[in-house]
Amino acid sequence: MLRTSVWMCVGLLLIGCAVPMAAQQPAGAATSSFTRAFNGYYELSNVAVAEDSSQVHVTMTLTLRNASKTEVAGGIVAVLSSEPNPVLIGSFSAIKTLPSKGQATLSKTFTISAAEYKSWQQGHAPVLQFLVPSGSTAIAAGIQAYQFVPPAKGTD
């Protein structure tokens, strides 16, 4: 529990500081080993609109794949808004171990604004970051993910 709390604090700091700086890093920087290393797909389900219609409760199930040659222990996936300047919506629980060339499936219910949900439905995906432990800090690696939309029931 304490380890998760520590990583949540690190994650919040990284979202605010390290993520914007990642775009400024030169090619070949330390994070290059994680470039395009994480990908996957997510599904949205159990959508419930709050009584005042300003918020939506939605379950996101993410299948995260590790294409790198490195096993990751204790990584956390952060979910950010789809805005041009993304803000933190929340995060999934820490992943005990994500093996090299392996995958993990995570699921959590988030509460987001109705406008953010509408944006997601219109193709503006949330920003997903994988906070990878590195010594006493963490590296924020982008996740290339797409939304999986299952076929409607009753269709062939």
C-alpha cells in the first residue's frame, strides 16, 4: 500500500514536470529504450451518467503490452484527459510485474466530465502514460493505445 502511494506521488510529479520535458529530450536520451515500448487497447463499459448529467462513471479496461526487452516491476498507468494540455484523471493500480514481450489487463472505474466522455466518443482518446520505476524516481513513457469497440449485440 505504501509503495503504491509513493508511486502515485511520483506519478503526479511526473505528469506535471517530466511528461512535458520528454518532448524536449534529444534522440538517444535515457528514455529512448521505452520509445514505442508500450502499446495496447482499451474498452469502455458500464457507462453511467450522474444525476446532474455533468459527470460520467465509466469502466476502462486496458490491455497493456510490453514490447521492450526489459521486465517492468511496479509500473503505474496514468490516465489523462484528451485536452491539448492534459490533466490527470486518475490511475490504475500498480502492476506487480509486466514481463518483456508480455501483457497485463487492468480495469478501473473513473469519474470524468460529461464533456470529456463526449470527446472520447468523438475519437479524441485519453492520454495514457506508463510510469516506469527507475531508481528513486520514474520515467513517464507514452502508451500507444486504441479503443476497442465490440460489435453491437445481434449483428453478424
